[in-house]
Amino acid sequence: MVFLRAIRFGMLSLACMSLAACTEPRVHEGRYLQAAPAPSQPLTTRIVFYPAAGQSPDQQNRDRYECYSWAAKQTGFDPSRDEFAARQRIEVVPAQPPGHDTTAGALIGAFLGAATSRPQQAAGGALFGAAAGAIVGAASDSARQGEAARMQQDYDTRAAQRQADLDRQAGNYRRAMTACLEGRGYRVE
């Protein structure tokens, strides 16, 4: 009797491991989060100015630098700082791939169902245990995916706010720089 039970357990374990091997971890599906979405229009602080009063190239360089310094000080926005470089991608990877908890729950449930059943009912116990374990595991997987979706929403919200702040600051900088250059006799486009 013990020998038959060991054979059934071995076959059940082999079948469960085969099922587990069939699950393929999906790499993203809500698992890779981007800190900031690509902007619809690139942030630009390029200002083109022309001497309207015959300013020399040396005078233009001096005025450009002084206006840059003044505009950056007035607005708190310096377009040359590194923090305004291309967006960084943040990767959030869960400890387990999607479907892991469902598979683990089914395997553990099948094992416990077979082990706690009478020898004649081991297959039925394994099936019942696998179904119950899969349901519990699926609930755990669902909660994990919900948390990933919440994190993505948080990142998206913060990134949109940061982009709106940068756009506002860049606009303020452009206006200050333009005012300074026009005040020094330049035509600004």
C-alpha cells in the first residue's frame, strides 16, 4: 500500500512539475514602469536673437551670458543643468513572475489534497487541492498586479506634474531671457 502511494505521489509530483514548467514568465505586463512618459513636444529653451543696434560679436556674447545669468536667477530655471537631460527609465521588477502564485498554489494544493486523502481518493483529493490552491494563488497574483498598476499610476502622475513644472519654468525662463535681450537692443525670435 505504501509503495502504491509513493508511486502515485511521484506521478502526481511529476505532472505538477510539468505543469509548472509550462508557465512562461512574462517580462512586463505592468511590471516595467517609466518615470516619465515621452513629452508630446520636446522642452526647448533655444532662443535666437539678432543685433538690432549694431552690437559687436563680443558685445553679443557678453549680453547673452549676462541675460542668461539674470534669467536663470529670476526664474530659478537653468537649462544647462543635468537634471533636464533625457528621461530616465525606472524598472520595477516583481520578486515573482506573473502566474507564479497561481502555479505554486495549485502545486501545493495538489500535494496536500493527495497527501490528506485516502489512498483510493488521492487523485480526487489532488484535483480538489489543485483547484483550491490555484484560486488562492490567482488572488495573490491579482493583488500583485493591482499593486503594480497603482505604482504605475503614481509614477505617471508624478512624471506629468514634473513635466508640467518644467514646461512652466522653461516658459518663464524664455520670457525673462527675451525681455533681457530686447531691453539690450536685440530682436528675438
